[in-house]
Amino acid sequence: MTLRRTVSIFACAFSLGLFATAAAAKDGVLRIGTEGDAPQFSMADASGNVTGFDADIANGICAELKVKCEFVVQTFSTLVPSMDSDRFDVIISGLGITDERRKKIDYSIPYASTPLYFVVGKSSPVAGLKDLPSVLKALSGKSVGVVNGTTYAKFVAKNVPNVDLKTYDSTTAQLADLGAGRLDAAFGDSPTWAEFLATPEGAGFTRVDVRVKPGDDHASLGYGMGIGLKKGNDELKAKLDKALCNMLTDGKVKASSLQWFKEDYSLTCSQ
């Protein structure tokens, strides 16, 4: 992968109080929570550099707002509670817009949506199925791996009867168990599987050719990806929406998606 821009990780960037976002804007800094362990989306290296689609979105936003990006990298499932504790100002981490999360946080307009797939061993009877109801039924009682706190986890828990749900704090840990044969299947997004299936560990696996979309279950999978922010910060939301709309209109989101995923996951501006 090409290193595009480097940003500092401030793993201990705590807020000074309820006016953290206002202070951040005044200081010319936007603190961004991201996972850092989701290939192609958000990747943090040993030197503290963050790259990927999420980093491109963040850097684009910061350029539009004329502020500096500072990243806080931590596990996906801790992002929302950490933002509530003022550890950072916004979440840019492939965060799905869901009705459940809307009870706790606000969102920008949606800017991208990725197709989702199940991956199984090539010899699995699930491998050749061609429709979603058949796949869900065939996985009943099987062990299925998902990343903890994701919309993917909620979808599997809700729609696969008697599933033995295995949750992981990172995509890396999920893929390690899948590759080691400790799972019957795993569920995640298209770019994750494209990278995994190209590795030696993924040689014995295949993507089930049934595309799962947010429209298959909005209650679980949401409405696409958005930037998360604390409730009530209407001024920041308006700025984020305008910046994203500019990036969608001028093709920056599409260009980044094509570079990292070889597919266009960008949406049209819905402001």
C-alpha cells in the first residue's frame, strides 16, 4: 500500500471539559478517533502513521476546515464511549449510521457504503449458495466470526438462527482465527476479503457470492458510513456536512475509494 499522508497518534489526547470541540476548533485541531487495525480503511504502523480510506476522508475534512488532524487509535468497540468521554471530537472509522447509534451520537451525511459478504472454506456447502435466505439458514448453529461492536455483528446475531457468534476486538484477530480453521465462516466487508483471500492464509477460503447490503436490514446494517460526533454540536455537524459534500462532488471520496478498494463506494451528496 502507498503511504500517502502521515499523521500523529495522540493516544492520550484527553479533553479539558465539555467545551473540547470548541477549544479544538479554536486551536486549529480536529481530534479523530479511528480503529487503526482495519486493512484499507484505517491502518496505523509502528511509527504512528495512519493511512487508508478513513485517513483520506479525515485529511480531506481537515483540509476543507483548515485545521490539523490528530488521530486517536483504539479498538472499534471503544470509539463511541471514548468520544462521549471527550477523548476526541469525531469518529472516522467506517462507522455505520444506525438507528441504535443515533440514540447516543449524531452523524454527518453518509459518504460511502461497502458491500458485505460471508467467507467460508472452499469445501463448505455454503460456498455455492446463491441467495441470502439460503446462506443464513445454512449457517444456523455454525461458528461465525465478526468484529465486536460492528453493524456486521448485529446483523449476524439477528439473522442467523442459533449462531455461535465469535467476536473479536480487531479484524486481524478475526482473520487469524478464520485462517487457522477455528471458524465455520466470517462476515465482513468486501475490501477485507479481497485482501485476505489474496494471502497464503486465505488460499483455502472463498467469498460466498451473495452481496449483503444495508437495505437487506437497515435496523442492523444502517444507512452507510458517516462521521460520528457528540449530540448537540450542530455547528460542527454543519461544517462536516459541507466538507463531505464538497469532497463527494469533486470526486475526492471516489478517488480514494478506487485507490484503496478498486471499487467506488462513494455516495452522492445528500445534504
